[in-house]
Amino acid sequence: MNQTETRELKPAEKREAELPAEQTKPGLLFTPAVDIFETEKSLTIIADLPGVKTEDLEIDLRKDTLTIIGDVKSPESEGESDILREFRTGRYLRRFSLSEVINQKGIGASLKDGVLRLELPKVTKAVPRKIEVQAG
């Protein structure tokens, strides 16, 4: 494997989020890495949320702003104490401003293996279509 391939395979490091306001909850705040894909009918957002469980995930939609909040709890069990900790725990936060082309009532979400998949369907009028021209 050459050096370029090795560099491409490295996972992105967790980034601490820039705080939009003062926090009232102690702990680290992370910005999850996302990929966004588009088709004629929808947008898909894929967000990396390692360690977040479904019950610790909140997706909120208010005033055209979609907010993702996920909490990661410490993995140690009762009676255990950490000796070495490389996986940082805290809260994930990411916000998206939605345009009028998104059908907000049709948004769907699924979480599997720490990866959140949001499906944002476009409103019917925003779906591109070809208009046939009639002769005469």
C-alpha cells in the first residue's frame, strides 16, 4: 500500500465543536463528521456518532433548523476505573438550515452501528422534471 492510500484510509479525528452559546451541561462537545448526498428526489445526511445509542439521540426540527444531539456515556462498568482512555466521551451537536425544497414532514432517520442516516425528501415541486414542448 502506498503512502497516498494509507493517508486516505485514516479516520478523521474527533473535533471539538465551537460553542454556539454557553453550556449548562458539563463535558466535551463534538461536531460529528457528515457526508451529504443528493438525488432528484431527496437529500441524505450520513453522520458519524460512535458510541451513541438510539435512546441517547435527539433529532429536533424547529424553524427550518434540523439539530442532531447525541450523548456518549463512559463505557466502563460499575466498579471499573480507567487506566488508559483514548475514546473521548461527551456530546455530539450539529445543526443544518433547511431550505424550502425539503418536505419537513417526510424526514426519516435511522441509527445503525454509530452511523445516523437522515433521509430528507424534496417537495414535489422541487423535483426536477423535463417539460415536453408541444408543436403547433
